[in-house]
Amino acid sequence: RDMLGAEVTLEQPGRPARVRRARSAASYLSSNDPRVLFGLGDDAEPARATVRWPSGRIEVWDGLEPGRYITLAEGDGRPLPEPAR
């Protein structure tokens, strides 16, 4: 299963949280890179990513190093309980 529709929240110490959604299209007859990318500039602080998958599952990855591409796969992160509705 791909990540389309997933919501990724990136947190780093001393910075506001940033949120991106995985999507592949922007307008008629066009497509975009489906990867979720965060520009971190010169930050050297490890980041924490929280992903809400299309299935409803929520997972967290801690200690992600800036300056590289990291593949997050559903089922590989630390699961969080679903919020109460």
C-alpha cells in the first residue's frame, strides 16, 4: 500500500510543528512527486515524525536525522493509540 492520503507531522526542538499530506496530483492532467519532503535548512537536531495513515493507524518515528531521505512504512513505527472520538 502506498502513502497517498497520509498526514505527516514533523517536530523538532525549538521549532513549530510542520504538517504535510501525501498526494500525487495538483490539477487536471498533472502529477506531483508523491513523497512528503520537509526542508530543514541547516538544522542538525534530530526530528520526530508522526504519521496518520489512511487506514487510521497512527505511528511515530523518533531520532530522524536531517539531510537524508528516510522511508517510513506503515507497521514499522511505534504505534500510538487512536484518539477517542
